[in-house]
Amino acid sequence: LKEDKLRNFGMQSLSSAKRAQVRKGLRLTEIKKIDVIEEVIDDIREIEMSKAARIGHENPEYYKKQYETWKAWIIKQVEADKGKKEYWGSYYNGTLIAFMKILQINSTMIINYAASHTEHLDKCPNDALTFSVLEYCRDLKNCMADV
């Protein structure tokens, strides 16, 4: 979103169909920053396995067979990202069901990665998550969102 559209962003900016999806997602899930990746690492693994099965691009079994290697890689990546990228999540009954990684380059916020669990798509976690991150961007100084 360009700066003027981002500064005026809110529910009124969305189509009625998208508003309904966002409201459903916000009603059913809790959106918040992920500060400690180790607390949700098993949920992230479930999301990645689900996504791999859904899109058929990766083998879901990798996340089981190579769990310790994958986990160490994720933790190392998140540590390297500190201060540069933020992780946001959508939680259903305390379980992470969707997440995204965002980073700001100059005045532009970019969604660098996003994933969600197939079994929870009916709860509109991606809609609520994207909406909430855009609201967050709206309130940041010198930020435009690239979504």
C-alpha cells in the first residue's frame, strides 16, 4: 500500500467479503508478535508439514525425519534475523496456526514469508494476520506496506 492508502487503512478499506473474512479471523484467532520462537517451534513444524502436503512442493516427512536438524536451522535463522525481521502469528486456542515473517527496508515493509496450517484455513487466520500486520504498519513511522 502506498503511504496515503496505508495511513487511512482500516476495515473500511476492505470489500464487504474481505471484511467478513477478517472479522471471522479476528474473532476466532489471536494475533500477536512471536517473541520466543522455541515456544512455537512444534507448531511451526506442524504448519510446514501441512503446507508441504497441501502444495506438494516438499516432502512432509522431512520435518519428522530431520526434526532436530530443521529445528536447529530455524532457531539459528531467527537468531540471525533479530533486529531485522519480525515474526507474527495467528493463534487458535493457544496453538499457532499461521505465521509470517516481515522486514522493513527503508520505508517499505515486506512480507518475507507466510505459512498456515491447512486444517485451520476455515478460521481465516491469514486474513486476520495480514490485516493486523497492515494496521501495525499503518502506525509505524516511515512505513509503507508491500503486500
